[in-house]
Amino acid sequence: MSILVVGSVAFDSVETPFGKEDNILGGSATYFSTSASFFTDVNLVAVVGDDFPQEHVDFLASRNIDLRGLARINGNTFRWKGRYGYDLNEAQTLETHLNVFADFKPRIPEEYAATDYLFLANIDPDLQMEVLNQVPTPKVVACDTMNFWISSKPESLKRVLESVDIFIINEGEARQLSGEANLVKAARSILSMGVKTLIIKRGEYGVLMFSGFSIFAAPAYPLEEVFDPTGAGDTFAGGFMGYLANTGDSSEEGIRKAIIFGSVMASFNVEDFSLNRLKRLDYREIEGRYRGFKEMTHFLGLP
Ligand code: AMP
């Protein structure tokens, strides 16, 4: 089954201890849809300005991403500038320029409205709400956000969460949103906002999944070379949702496998700047690393 994603398509300027790149392709929806496209069909809803090069459009189209929902309007594309120190788990945002996103009203093409899998990537929660209102009966709604929106629009975000099945955020954001330092307490507080399953991303320490019934912990793949963590969260979400939509299996076991596929995709993404690693990735490598995860985490039960 296909996925509908709404989020940012961006130019990023990123500095890590290992290099610096300006105006490279980024954005939450870009990373998400590229990652998900390894598993299923993706319909993208976003906006870019007239400065967005055809080369990037061609790349997304080459991944079979349906771009009928990608609006192009006069003005500049969304821009984000961030920096990472040696602790690559936390980005420091230096600049956010909403540009064409400032007046964007997402219009979901009629062909997309009956979608079963909806991903609200990191974007203004008011826009996430407008999308929810245009997609009447999705089977699974997942959502991401970031500190920028938690501090600027907490009430809008909480309204969105009432309709969300799976909420995917990083650990700093879970603490910020809940006001709880302890992650288990933070998770309980966020689940009480209406979310059924919460996935907390912890960078190089992996992810924790909380649902009403259980907790699942997955490590991150131990890598020797981590170059640029930008987009790791969205790439995780793309692999996760892509696998769920591909199998249609939202059982506990299905969600656990999807979490590992998400972790596999994120582990590739951080090996290079922008989407460069995803551009040269093939499905056999994904399967190989999935098996690596299985071996790495296998242990016997008690007799
Ligand atoms: P992450 O997966 O969390 O590393 O997401 C990184 C991407 O989020 C970057 O490519 C940015 O372009 C995008 N981004 C950063 N800030 C925002 C924002 N306030 N709204 C939407 N997208 C953003």
C-alpha cells in the first residue's frame, strides 16, 4: 500500500566535526520519502520555491515518488542551518527560514485522499492538522515534530496528537513535550495525550518503543564512520512506515520488524552528507544489515 507524506523539502546547510556543506538537499519529507521508497509507493505533499533545481525533482522522481502534490511557488525554498558537535545525537539549529512554507496551505490531491498510511513529517502542526482534515479514514497515522514546534505551537501539536497512532520523536523532544526528565514517565505522559504507540529516537543509542502493552528497545547499528546525522530521524521513519505499508502488518511483531528496518535505513543515511548514501544504496544492503541487527541482538532465554 502507498504512503502519503507531508513535510518539508529543504535546502540545508550543515556543519559536523567532519565537514561542512551549504545548500544541500534536505527536508523531513525528502528524507522520509526517499527512505520509504525502498519499500513501497510514496505520494509526497510539500512546497518548494522557484529556486529549487530540476536535478532534485528528477532524483525524487527517479525513486518513483509521486510528485503531483509537490507545489512550486514564487519565492525561496525552506532553509535550515544546523551544526553538530562531537556528540552527534543533538543538532543545534542555527537558522530556520520558513520561506515558501510561511503561507503554504497543503492541498491533498483527490487521488491521495483515500490513503491508508499517512505520515505527518516534521512541519508546522497547524499544517499537519489541515492534512488530517483532508484525509478522512487513514488506517495508520504517524507523526514527527521537533523542539521548534513544541516550544512555538504546543497546543496545536497536542490537538494533532489526539488523532495520531504512532508518534516518533527524539528523546530531548519527549522530555520537552512531557516536562518529565525520566523517559518512562515522559512516555506515559505522551501516551496519555492520545497517541497509541510512541517511538523515542535516541541517536547512537537506538530507539525505545512504548505502547499501552509493551516496551521494545532496539540499538543503533554500531558504525565506525558517522558523517552527518541530519535526516536520520526522517530516514528512520521512512523505513519504519515503508515496511509497515508494504506488509500491512501493524501487529506488535510487525511494528518491531518495522523499527529494525527504520534503524537500518537511518544507519545508512548517517554515513554521508545529505541523501548521498541513500542515493547509492540497494535493497540487498538493507537486507544484509537487517540480518546483522538480528545477530547482534540475539540472546537465549533462561532455561
Ligand atoms: P532530522 O531527521 O530530525 O535530522 O531532520 C532533519 C531535517 O529536518 C533537515 O533536513 C531540515 O531541513 C528539516 N527541518 C529542520 N527544521 C525544520 C522545521 N522547523 N520544520 C520542518 N522541517 C525542518
